[in-house]
Amino acid sequence: MKRTLFSPITIRGLELPNRIVMAPMGVRVAPPTGEVTGEAFQYFLERARGGAGLIMLPSGGWARADVAHPSVPIGRVPAYETGSAEGHRRLVAALREAGAKVGIQLQHRGRQATTQLFGYRPVAPSAVPWSPRAEVPEALSVAEIRNLVERYGRAAARARETGLDLVEIHAAHGYLVSNFLSPDSNQRDDEYGCGVEGRARFLLEIVARIRSEVGTGFPVSVRINGSDFTDTGLTLEDSKKIAALLERHGVDLLSVSAGINGSYPLTIPPYYTKAACFAELSKEIKSVVAIPVVAAGRIHELEVAQRLLDEGWADLLAIGRALLADPELPNKWKEDAEPRVRKCLSCNYCIDSFWEGGGGCGVNAAMTRERELRPEPARRAKVIWVIGAGPAGLEAAWRASRRGHDVSLFDARGEPGGQWVLAAKPPAKEHFRSFLEYQWQEVQASGVKTHLGKKIEAREILESHPDAVILATGAEPATPSIPGLREAGQSRRGTCWEGRFPGVRTAS
Ligand SMILES: Cc1cc2nc3c(=O)[nH]c(=O)nc-3n(C[C@H](O)[C@H](O)[C@H](O)COP(=O)(O)O)c2cc1C
């Protein structure tokens, strides 16, 4: 069965070693200048070493500057011109050395940009904001549209010069090109609007411009929405027509995603969404084209991945968050070691922390900090007691043990997991248990001495004097400081509603 998943595929002369694509994901590992930092380097390298066949770099640095607002002169920011191109060159060489091929996505945020974020007003085919509260974008003139087409061509040429293997036009998710494709955001009555062909004109001109820059030997991919999942946006029927046009215009690969800001389902589907949630869309698009099609959206289990390929739903699979959670997922799948995978929970902490200025993963503390948290052997092995076998205690225990420390783990309860056991109880959150199972397996494999059902007293610590004690006895509930809350029944241990609402009792 795994034959398809780990069989190579050739796209316009580019041979990919397997069908696993690391989905483009803008994570905050690079500062705004677009330099490839040491953190970014290590973050991508671990995913290439982990076995992904194609790593899609997100838009950033020169790739973002090149396709900026038409009022920004091309090549305005020197750092994008030199530093980041050189950094990308070194990064691409290292990822290829690790066995992966490397592409980059060219993205313009269109009406989903903000002046606050970019320093200039968002632009779009028409002056229609994506929500009533969003900034109204400037409608592009024809001259500005042509300027943007040039910019995409220039960015693709630079991608090729930088040694990249493939470029992808981001035409999905409600960003600029997707704004042109969607009848909701494109209300133009000139040649760039009206029917499907008019709305697709901007994209097709970009494709043609890129092809004239990169030549016939270089693969060009387009990421499109199979559906916008809004009442008035792009439908699957329109997407199929656009897919056929793209194939006719020489596009080599179609990556199918879905959703825009404010749509339902969401582009980054949360934990309660079904597995392979957008695969029906890729299957439909695949039915109208002969070029390879990439599916995306919660493809996190080996069995699901295999089935999509074996049953012809797609030719390749874009895997996003599951590779943030475990960079080695492809190798583990290949080696039949799926139980050892640290599974993505689709908790979406990755995207929430992105907007808060960080870059994190709910189950992988080392995500984007791979360099800093590399497990170096301890210089001096210590005796360490970890008190509390919840997620923090389990993680601390196995990591310390792997570094060569002599670790004992205690919990008063007879089972590991602490409050996480409760977190995995609600319907649709049952799979949260997989994190505990992963941690418990690591604890056992790393040789931690476990003492469940054993409450540790301070006296015992003083008597045995281990070198270090890690107190991981659980989080306290956060109580907001709202005036009057305490008087309304707030106790130190949480909110007590007893007596305020008939029939509500606090647990004793
Ligand atoms: C942190 C984060 C950033 C993302 N950035 C991009 C992006 O720049 N371009 C893009 O096409 N998709 C982006 N996506 C969407 C992913 O490529 C992917 O389609 C989505 O996460 C669903 O796949 P998954 O369930 O395997 O994570 C992003 C997703 C995440 C979680």
C-alpha cells in the first residue's frame, strides 16, 4: 500500500523522491528583513531530514518584496535584494543535500493585508473589504495590474537564480490572486473581471510572465481554492474551469486548498474537522486535468494518506501542521513506526501564536527553536526527580533522561497525564490522548524510573537530596481580575456559581 506514498514522481523534469509535500506555512522564524536566520535554517533542515519530498518555503524576504504594492518601486529594499537571496541559496543547497526538493510560494496578501501590517493600503480587484470591519482596499488600475504581473515574473526569475526547484503562485485563501478569481471580491467590468475567464486573466498573465522568465524546463505550481466556502465566493464548478485553463496555459502542478478569511470550514481546519477535509475538492479537480494534483487539510494519519493516493483522490499530499508537530513524520511512516509519531492535535496554537508574534506548537516545544533545544548530552549526569506526571512532567522527564540524567518520575495518581486526561474527554477531543501516549512511550523508552501512585513529601526530598527537583504539579486555573467577581462567588480554586443559578452545584 505504501508503494504510492513513497514512490517518486516527476514534474516537468523535477523528480521528487516521494509524494509528501511540506505545505507552505508562514511561521515566524525569520525577521521582517527576510534574512534566513539560524533558527529558520534549522527549522527547515529538520523537515527535509525528516523525509518530506518537497519543502515549500512560504513567501518572505525578496519573494514578498518582489510582489509588493504597485506603488513600491521594484527592488526598493536592499536587504531583500542581497542578504536574503544569499541566505536562501545556502538554505536551498542544504535542504537538497538532505534529500528534499525545494519550492517557494509567491504571495501577495491583497485585500487581507492591512496598512498597519505593510505600511500601505491593501489592494484588490475591487474596493470590497473581506468583512464589514476590515479596511477597504484600493481597486487596482489596469496599469497597476500589469505592474504586478511583471513583479511575479521577476520574483520567479529570482527563485530560479537562487537555485530553487519550483515556484508556486498563491492563488488561494483570499489573497490577491484569489481575490481576482472570486466573484465576491472581483466586481470589475473590464477584461480582468466578469466571467470565469475574465477573473482568471490576472492569474493566467502571471503564469505566462513567469514561464517567459523561467523557461520551459522549470516547474510552475498554482495553489487554488477548490472552494472559498462562502455564500458568494468561488465555487467548485468555477475552480474546475480555472484548473483546466491553468493546465492549458502550461501549469505543471495544482495544489488544492480551500477557504478565505471568515469562511467556514476554515483554511486551517481545527481539531473537530474530519480527516482529509478538502480531499473531495482535489478529487473533483483531478477529474478535469491530467497534471498532478496536491491535496491538503488534516492529512495526518498514514492510513488516510495512503488511501488518498491509492484511490486516486490526489497525486501528492501537502502536509502542514503534522510536520510542525513531528518533523520526522515521513521517515516514521516509511519505517512503519507510526506509533512513534508525535501527532498534531489540530489545536491551532501554531496559527494563534503566529498572530501573537511567536511561533509555537502545542505538542512540540522545539518547533522553530530546534537549534536552541537540540538535545545535547549532559556535561554531568545528575539525579533528577520530577514530581507530577502531567504533560509538563512527562516531557521534562524523558528529555532529561535522553540527555543522560538519572531521572525518577513521581505522581500521586496511579495513571500519567494529570489534567490532560480531562482535556481529552470532551467529544471531538478524544484524540488529544495521543499526546500522552506519545509522551508515555518516550518516558518508558528513555529509561525514566516511574513511580505512579506515589505521593512525595518534602521530607523525602531532603533525605534523598537529588541534584535537582522539577516540580510539575499542574497549572492553576487563570482567574481574570474583574471587579466584583470575587464577591459574586469567586473562590481561590475557580468560579463558584453555587447559589447564583438554580440547580448549579460545585463539585466537592
Ligand atoms: C502557521 C501556518 C501558516 C500557514 N501559512 C500558509 C501560507 O503562507 N501559504 C499557504 O498556502 N498556506 C498556508 N497555511 C496553510 C497550510 O499550507 C495548510 O494548507 C493547512 O495548514 C492545512 O493543512 P494541515 O491540516 O496539514 O495543517 C498555513 C498554515 C499554518 C498552520
